[in-house]
Amino acid sequence: MKVWSILTGLLIAVAGHISLAQSSEPQRQNEGAADRSPVQWASRVIGVSSEKKGDASGEQFKASQALGRPSKLPQMGESPTAWAPQTPDGTAEEWIQVAFEKAIPIQQVVIGENVNPGAVVRVSIIDSKGKEHPVYKIVNTLPRTDPFLRVMLKDSAVTGNQVKVVINGAVLRGPNQIDAIGISEDLKPVSAGINVSKDTPKEIVKENLGKTVNSPGQEVAPVIAPDGRTLYFTRNFNKANIGSADRQDVWYSTIEPGSGSASPTWGEAVNIGAPINNAGDNAISSMAPDGRTAYLINIYRPDGGLSFGISRSVRTRTGWSQPVECRIANNYNLHEKNQLEFCVSPDGRTIILAVQRKDTRGNRDLYVAQQQADKTWSEPVSLGPVINTADFESSPFLAADSRTLYFTSGGHPGYGNGDIFVTRRLDDSWTNWSEPENLGSAINTPEWDGYFTIPASGDFAYLSSRSGSVGEDDIFRLKLYPAIKPDPVAIVSGQVLDAQSKKPVASEVVSGLIDENKEFAKADYDPETGEYKIILPTQKIYSLKATKEGYYPTTETIDLSKDKRFRDIKRNLYLVKIEAGQKITLREVLFEQSKFNMLPGSDVELDRMADMMTKHPSMEVLIEGHTDNQGDWAPNMKLSEDRVRVVKEYLMGKGIDASRIQTKAWGPSKPIASNETEEKRKLNRRVEFTIVKL
């Protein structure tokens, strides 16, 4: 970086020796690397001469937009995320005064001008007693190439925590804006860059999906099914669209059989047809883990028209169902500019919306709505100022881990008209997020980039871009690098079957965290086939429970505690009818090693058994205890006797008469698996019950 004093114009020293450091070009790099000295950015507005008017309910161009680190720079140009005086080219001077968190001996004041840098004519520091210390004054200024004005107080630092900046709109023709104001105790020139992960590769190959997917028209808004084998997208300017060529339709393409995920061959795109496509603009915005539940832009009215909102359609054997509205509370609280993009969380309980409402900071903000008990949705709540800016936030995509969020924004430092960012949820709330990271110049272009979508495997991402397209916007694929990958998950799928007939059983399937003893997610379930599918983050242990009236609930343990990569797990669940003669293993009734003390969580299973016996007052059961073959025979027999006794006593404590409960201890005599490994021995350490009488 070159550093020199300004030689053009007239610089008047007013507080010791003052010089300005100027860079030959804006720095476009990682923010942490670009802030080369400790800097405090302004945190509070003390006063301002005037503000340009944006939306009545928003924060565009207000003095508050000069607070914090730069929102537009190092990219130049007008932005609602920077302060602008009410009138450009004004003859009167305009000013803004800001405060900082703490007073310091200031040796450098840095002011970021994202439009027409060079309009600042005076800078003052205000000390703790309110005394104003002029540190910079200039007349007959000329434009700067560096947007950052740095006032260096080499000989006489001033201790203070307020700065006043005066600009003259008549000095440089056109609008004037200030993006940020900072102070530092260091003389190393302060700058700011784009917040890109330090591990971002310099080169990333964006692979155009080719002519089977992309056309001379426009392909946008890709949504990849969680299994990664079906791609839904919106196509415009195509004669095969149902409404007209200039209306958007939903199309889809599937990976050809035998085609690997690393280098797939995408089949010829197909129009999804009615009822999802009609004469209006149609788009799928999110897809449930089962790949058969689609969430759509717009409400489908009975008269065939569309109105603002969200709908849901389910694919059955006969095709897609008529889309039904997802009702969102107080959705009337919208700005008159009704634009909407959204995504639905993998568990189907949360919607993240990009929409402009009356409390929006800018053009569009990201909000969250939660599903209620009656299947409607709560009023949207802002994701907060870490994500939302006075410019637009759009095209959200929540990864399969329900924690990693990708979105497009014009309000964070970037490379183009809208860049893709990634942020991560820091707790169980939906309002606490990490600082968004730009995905880098290899992904983001000078144009608008967005609609990032990732399958559950987390290996590749799909997105829309105009750069390198065969027509207008095209759909591309790129390999994800570790810094921006979501956390690994597992897709767990299978069928729920009758244990005797092996026929599908229409049931509810839910997962729970073993150590927290609470429901984690409800599986997407197909009543026609008995198939279920659920996405679970790895490195935890889950229970998977299927329930159906007339059957005893069955529970399987899904141990993902040691998995750090994507897994695709097939697991059928078998339900046993509640009828005489049926034998059921109490999988969740566990004991300490070589003891008869039940482990935490065993009471859930036994409460379930007690409820069943309460509902069937004439039911009698035989409880049988088993051990593995480790150790001597007699102690194992005694151990199994003690364990079934404890189970019986627990049921009696729940009001079940002792006469209805028989017990039998078998020790190691009836294994259901070999005892060669610990995993096999676990299967043999079990408690079972048989319905003797119903």
C-alpha cells in the first residue's frame, strides 16, 4: 500500500502535524486482514444536520447508517446503508457527530466515503469535557481515489470519544455519503475489506448444468431435493410454459439412473404441470426432506388466480395436490412492495422469509415464523441486525443442519449487486447469528448472485448466476469447501411395517434426543407406502419412535455420536399389534453394566407400557429378563431376576396390580445374537414382555 500526503488542493494544519494516508486502490480482502490497526467504529449518533429520505418505515440513508464497520466499502457507489444528507449538491455544509464506546488518545480518524470521496472539509474531536478540537480542515479539495480519509495526528493525539465530520456538497458534484467513522490509537492506516473466510479457495469451478437444464431463457431459484437427485427450478421466457412465455413455471430435472453424484448427468427438464403451474408466475421455494412436500410462492385461489403468500403441495400417486395456503399470523403487516422469498426448515416447523414489512430496516429483511399447534404460522419476527441491513436481504436457504443459513444481501460488503453470505445460528433462538461471511469472489460476481441450495450430503451447492450463462440466468453447481459447509447430517429413511404381516402401517414417526428426553423432529411420512424420511444432525444419539393406534409403539436408537460425515441410513420400523401372544422388546429400558439400576430415560418406555395396561384393564403380561454370556451363569441369572423384579415394581407403582404381571429370568440362556462382539452382546441384554391375556 502506498502512503503519502495529499499534494493537491490546500491542506491547513490545525492541530499539530497532520497527514493523510491514501491507497492507490480499495482493498478487497478479508475484513480481519484489512483492519490493520485496532479501530473503534462509531456506536452512537449525537447529532446530524439532515438525512436523505428512504422508505418511511426503514432506516435507509439515516445517520445511524454511519455507525459500525463499513457496510458498503470497499465497493463504491450509492447505498442505503450509508448516511446521506437530504440534498445532493447542496451549497450549505452538512455534518454528522458520532460517539464511540470509550474515550482513547486518538492518533487517527478514518472516514469512509462510498460516494464522491473528497467532500469532507472539516473534522473535529470532542473530548470528555465537551471541548471541540479541530484536527482537519481543507478547501479547494479534489476527488480522492481512496474512499478512506485518514487524519493522522502524529505529534499530538487528542483524547476523546466523539467525532464531528463536516462535508460540503458543493465541492464535488453529485451525491455524498459516509459509510463509517472510526478512531484508533495507532498510526497504521485503518482500512476495511470484505469478510471472507481465510480458508476460502482462490479458485472455485462453477459448473454450468448444461442444456438439459438451462435454456436460452431464464433459469432461477433452484431447489435441490435433500437426496440430491431431483432439481426443481423456475423457468421464464420459454414457449413451453403453461401460462405464456413471459410467465414463470416450475420445471424439474432428475439425475439419470447409474449417474454418480460426483459427476451427474441431468435428464431433460420437464414442466411440472398443473396444479402447481398455472397462468400466473409459479415457483417452488422449499422442499421437505421426503422430497414429496413442496412449498410454493403465492396463494392459489379457487378462481385460478394467485395472491401474495405461501402454499403447500404434496405429491401422491396421482400427482401433486392442489396447493393449500400456509396461513401466517398478521401477514397484513406488509409493505406495499410485496415481494417474497422463503425457505422451510428440515423439520417443517420454521419458515424463514425475505419480505418487506412495516418494521423492516431496508428493502427486504429476513424474518422467522414458527408453526403453531393448529398448523398455522406465528407472526414473522426479524432475524436481527447482525443479518438484516438497510439494503435488501433475499433468497434465504437453511441447510439440512437447521443451523447454517445462506442468503443474498446488498447491505454487507461484497463484490456485486447482491452477494451470497453464510451465517450460523448460535443458540436455539432464531435471532442470534454469527457475523455473515461473504462466499468470496470465485462465487460472487459483479452481478446479482443468489438462490444457494444444498442437498443433505453437503458436498455440492447449486445457485443462479448470469455470469457464464448460455442464455440469461442459468443454474450452476460448485463443490463446497469446508469453511462454508453446513454441519454434517444423516438422512434416516425406511418403512413402518406390521411386525407380522410386513405390510406398511400408516403411523407417526418422531425422533428425540436420548440425553434430553424430548422430541427433536417429526419425520415426513408417506401413508401410501409406509415410507418415512428424517434428517438428523450427526454427533448425537437419537431415539426414533413410530406410533399407531392399536399397536405398541416401537423405538429404535440411532447412534450418530461418532459420525462426522454425511450418512444415508436405511432403518425399517416394526410395529406390534396389541393382541394376545405378541412379544415386545423394551428397547429403551436400560440398566447399568452388571447392575439392576435402571438408566435415566427407562421410565419413558415403562410409562408407555403402564398406559397401555391401564387402557386394557384385563391385560396380563409376562416380563422376561435376559443377559449376555459374559461372567458366570449364576450371577447372570440373579441379575436378570433382579432386573425383571425392578420393572414389575415400577409398573406396580403406576397402579398396575401385581396379579397382572408375571416374571421370568433367563440369564444368558436365550440369546438373539452372537456374543462375539460388544454390539452383539448389547442385543442380548434386554427386557421383553409378552401379552398373555387381553
